[in-house]
Amino acid sequence: METPANERAQLEQAIIALEAQRNILGDAAVDVAVAALHQKIGIFSITWGNLFAIVNPT
């Protein structure tokens, strides 16, 4: 099972790879893909943050 840190790192590396190919793929394609990856990172962060709060209440 992927750890939250590993999955987030993979998503961030995917964004870096897409940005590096912007000249080949074009702005529109990269913008859409990067936005989707940022959204996934956001959802992933919220989900793991909520899970952490449930498991480790203050």
C-alpha cells in the first residue's frame, strides 16, 4: 500500500514531468492535466487529514 507521502510525491513528480513537456503537449493539455493532479492532491490531503484527526483526536 502506498503511503500518503509517497503518493503525494508521485503526483508532484507527474506535475513536474508534464510541465517539462509543455512545449510538446501544449498549454491546454498540460493545464488540464496539472489541474486534475492538483485537485487529486487536494482531495488526497483532505482525506488523509480527516483520517488523521479521527485516529488521533486532540
